[in-house]
Amino acid sequence: MDGEFKVDAIYIKSSEKINPFIVDIPSSLFGPNNGADAHLPSSMKLPKPGIWQLNAYIDEKLFGSINIEVK
């Protein structure tokens, strides 16, 4: 898996979009880890409680999304 990696987080209540990473992350993924094709260690911060949608992109193409609840 190759390409530039990015994630955005959207707060469902207001459609506010943020970069959830606390520090800048490398734009490329690291190799296989624990059965995954690739990995990228990171720390995220979502500033408000509620439902957030995380969107992962590789080379600007949506790779996948998940919704999470922040309490």
C-alpha cells in the first residue's frame, strides 16, 4: 500500500471539519504490522463530545470511514 495518507474528522452535529492529529504525522504509511497491510502510529484529539466521522484518504481518494462516539 503506497500513497499520501491523511485523515479528517467531521463533527456530525455541525459538519465542522478538523485535523484530529495532535502532531504532524508522516504522509506515508509504514509497513505491515500485526496482520495489517500497513500502519501509522498516531495520537488524535477530538475536542467535543458527540459523534465524529473519521475519513481516511490515500492519495486524496477516500479509503474508508468510521463513526465514533466521544464522551
